[in-house]
Amino acid sequence: MTDSATRIFLDHAATTNVLPEARAALERGYDAWANPSSPHAEGRKARSALEEARSAVAEVLGWRHDVIFTSGASESVEIVAARARIPGRAHGATEHAIVPHAMGASSKVVPVDAGGLIDETALEAILAEGPALVAIQMVNNETGILQPLERLAPMIREAGSLLLADCAQSASKYPLPDADFIALSAHKLGATPGFGALLVRDLGTLEPVGGQEKGYRRGTQDAPSALAFAAALSAKPYDMERLAALRSRLDEGVRAAGGVVIGEDSPRLPTIGAISLPGASSAALLVQFDLAGIAVSAGSACSSGKMKESAVLSAMGVAPEIAGGFLRISFGPMTTEAEVDAFLAEWSRIASRARAA
């Protein structure tokens, strides 16, 4: 078994490493350790740090509206799903697992095509039924497939509905979509786990609950993590051209060894690759790669530990023999060509053993 110093981490879509800039900001934030809601000098210092971070997040992302700090994208989704001031609910069939849970059993499901893209005819039919909160990811967390929100957002708005966009994977890599609500997660972007944000275009569309965060989220505010999040976003560490070349290298190597690239004909985020070894077992593949010192996943970290069939692949109509051998390979800012090549070498060995068996 490979020791931790030489292991290769290719599961950055689950959580990526904390950037040096975020670590430094977090340390500075610990100097402002008091409760930001306290009226004394120490509290005011913490409040100043918190608001500095809030302004920096908005500026870096080009967001001219409100920023509510949360514990992550999942809580952001839950806040909007429960409290958006609009009667209906609808969500894409390939959303992160938190979305159908938070939106409830009555939420209408918008199907996707074989390429994982929203069925726009079906979306139009659902929108015609009346105003609704519509949740559609910008980038799918398992396949990296990029939804055309620049086309879908005007459809949703013209129908009198509101768009909730999960941008946990895409923020700082792509410009934000023209959405009414945007969910963000700090630990996907080089900051600390357990922190995130909800971007709100118009606070009037969201029911307040009182307490902190302008009355939209109760609980003591975390100024150090807010500063770390702002610093991670400001670092802009993603060289998307370089990472796109790496993902192309991954795709070519997977296909050369008899594997399948899922969603290859759809627009995809360069940092996520969904692949399969047809006829293999995802669980067995994970064990083999882990023993070889390579960390990968079989989908969302929220569900892959359970090793259930991927709801995303099922919604896309992926054949069972392909879905059964699914892996997600995801890159961080510092992922190297050598690391991708090491993965491909092990992939080829595993595929050769499978063919021989």
C-alpha cells in the first residue's frame, strides 16, 4: 500500500485541499475571534472582518446583490427550497441528492436527455403549469455536464418562476449564471469545510426567520471561515485551459484501455471526468485504486459510500453494465499530468486483468 506522502488525490469534486491563501486568511480571522453580533469592541472587530469577507465574495464573483453566509451549498438549497416565496417546486432529474430531498415529494421532476442535458420541452410544459422555484445545477457533481443556464434562465424568468442554481462545482471556474438564488460551497473551492454561501438576487423573494445574516439564517456567524472563503475565491487558482488538456488526456487514455467516457458529447467542466469500465464493479474499482495509492470516487461523496446505483446515470438512461463500473475522476488546481498518467497506468492494468478474467 502506498504511504500518504506519495498518494494521488483525484477526488477534488468531493473536497479539495485548503489553499495557502485561505489558510492565511483563516489565521487572520482567528484574531477576530469574538461573536460578530456582540456590541463591544471585540464583537465589532469580528463584524468588520465578516463584512469585509462578504464584500470580497460579492466582488470576486461579480454579484451585485445579497450574500448570505451558510454552512454550505446543501443548507443554502434547503433555505431556498423551504422559504422561497413562490408556490410551485420543480427540479432537474440529475440534481445533487439534497435537492429532491429539500424540494419535497410534490416537486416536479424535469427529465434530462441521454447527454444529461435538461429536456427543454418538458421544462416549458412544467413552467406552463404556474410559477415555481426551479432548481437546476450549473454543473453536475458526478458527470461534470454543464447545463445551458444562459438559455434556460430567461425561459424560467419569463414564465414568472425563480431559478435556484447549484454552483458548488462551477463558482470561480465559470461566471455565475443569471439566477435568482445561487448555492455555493467553500470546501469545493479551496476554503474550509462546513462553510458556504447563498447568493440572493432579491431578498423579498425569500421568507426571513429572524436572527443573524440579515434575518435569513440563525446562528453565530463564522468570520474566520468567511475570510478564508473570500481568499480562496480571490486566489483564482484554476487554469481551465491546462485542466481541459488534462481531462482530454484522461478521456483518451480511458477509451484506449476499453473504458467509456460518460457524457462525452455534452459540454463538460474540465475538472470532472465520469468514466466506466463496462462490466466491472465500482466498489471493486475503488478498492483497487485505493490500494494503489489513488483516491477516486464513484459519484457524490454524499452517497457514494452507500454504493447505490447513481440516480444521475439512471436519469440519463446509462446502461446498467456501464453504470455498474462508474468512477468519477476530479482535478484540483494543482493536479499534474504525471498524476493523470499514474491513474491511467493503473486503469490499464485493471482493465487488462478484467479482460483476462
